Amino acid sequence: MNDYRADAKKDGITDEIMTFGIPLQGGITAVRAYVVVPAGYEFKKNGKLVRETRSLHTNALQKSNAWRRITGWSWAER
């Protein structure tokens, strides 16, 4: 998140809001999992409102003790 915040600040991005829908696809094994969800992203870039409303957010997770931690993610506009 620190890297994201630094990049957003450099690019003039503020007031970010992410929304997520019902998962479209996913899978789980003993130690790994993934999930694909429809997503939206709204933010201001240099004061101008930008909306991405038809995107997909994918998370890859790996089991660590009793928790699954995000090990990677991607964002794709449809």
C-alpha cells in the first residue's frame, strides 16, 4: 500500500473509492486460492473525477498459519 500511495500522490490521484461485486470465479487448494470479482474504481486525478465501472479484480492468496494472505493481484478493465 505504501508503494500505491506514493504512486497515486505522484500522479495526482486522490479520493479513491473501490467497490466489489459478487465473485465470478475462484478456487481453493490446501495452501493456495484465487478469486475474481467485478470491481469499480472511482477517484480524482488532478481534481477531475474518473470512473472505471466495468473492471475485474483478481487476488491470489497463500495460506500462512490460520490466514490466507494476498500474494498477488491484478486489475483489468473490460
